[in-house]
Amino acid sequence: MKKTTWVAIAVSLLVAASSRAMTGKTVSYKSGDETVSGYLSLPAGTGKHPAIVVVHEWWGLNDWVRAKADRFSRDGYVALALDLYRGKTAGASADVAHQLMRGLPEDRAMRDLKAAFDYLASRGDVDASRIGSIGWCMGGGYSLALAIEEPKLAACVVNYGRLVTDPATIASIHAPLLGNFGAEDQGIPPASVEEFEKAARAAGKSVDFKIYAGAGHGFASLPGSTAYRPTQARDADARANAFLEKNLKKG
């Protein structure tokens, strides 16, 4: 995607997020020998709830991602938006976002993802057998990575995130998968999406991927951005909501 498009998305994110009142809180937990933090949003009511690991885009843990976590909590989930950048965000700078993403150590990111899962599983208000993940862009790829590394993950949503090609890796996934992708995405072309879905089905996996005509990368990120496609975004969100409810609430 062109740099100017990314900048326009970032500006839209910041403007829209500034008007939202956040309802969650920052929490700390262990990732290996380190203490990390994330944004936790809790649903109403007592007892054990399903939970979701919410994974941010390359911009970092900004208010748009926090608002997503808040929305999931209103739907009855304990939602944790982890902070892969450890306190850094890109603001509206695509250059900074690119640097942050490229500078993120893969092993540390995976450790933090698993730590987020483990933190949710350890909570008294979470049903550890009903934890899923969702991410967008870079976060979509890491949502899938968590499904690969964590066999207890109960559902995984990938919104235009990077995919894998190794058949053995695909065969190792236990969680049902849902993916939303753009037909005009230059970074994740439809052919690669179709190849992954074919391999996953051949391995007996539960996978439901959809490619949206007229949509490119970031089409469901935020109303007002140049990449946003309202009809496709609403459908992608509805698909994710129904998928998570089926696998985390009714499973």
C-alpha cells in the first residue's frame, strides 16, 4: 500500500479515537522474565467469560485498538489488547510504524502473545477453554501465529494478515480460522489466500476465508480512511462477530 494511504489511515485513526471514552484499564503481567502490559476491558456480570487476545496493527497499541477491546467486552468477552511495541506507538507516521514493525523481535513478539494468552487463562473471570484471538494487518499475522504456537486457542480471526505456506505448519493449527482479505491487497494477494485455504482444507482444518472485491489492505480498519470500504468492512466485522460467538460462546 502507498505511503500516502497509510498516513491518511493513521490520521483518521487518531482523529476518531480522540473522541472515544475508554472503559478498560492497563494491566501488567509476566512475559518470561519481563513484565509487560496490555489494555484490559471487562464485560458486565460475574462468573467465567470467554476471552479474546486483541492484536494491534503496525501503528501500535493506540486508542483505535483499545476501542476494539472495549467493544468486545460489551459483547461479553474479557478482552486483552496486548502491547507488542512495549509502550511505543507510531502516531500518524507510516515511517515510524514501518520502523517499529521491522524492529520487533519475532521471538519476543511470540513470547508476549503466549503471555497474553496465559494471563487471560489464569484469570478467575475467564473460561480458559474459550480464548480466541483477532488481529488486523500486522496483528492479523500475529493472530495466526498464536494459533500456530498455542494449541489451546479456541478461535482465530485474521484480518488481512500475513499467512504461512508450509504444509506442516498449517497442519499443526488446532483452532478454527476465519479470514477477511481484500482482492486489491498488493501485499497479501488473493492467490496466496486461496493457496492457504486450500492447504488448510486439505489438512482437515476448519477455515473460512473471504476475499472482498473492490477492497485493498486495511479496508476494515476505520471509517473515514482512504482504504476503508464501508460495505465490506461491515460484512467482515459481522463475520468475525458471528464466528467468535459460535466458537467461544456456543462451542
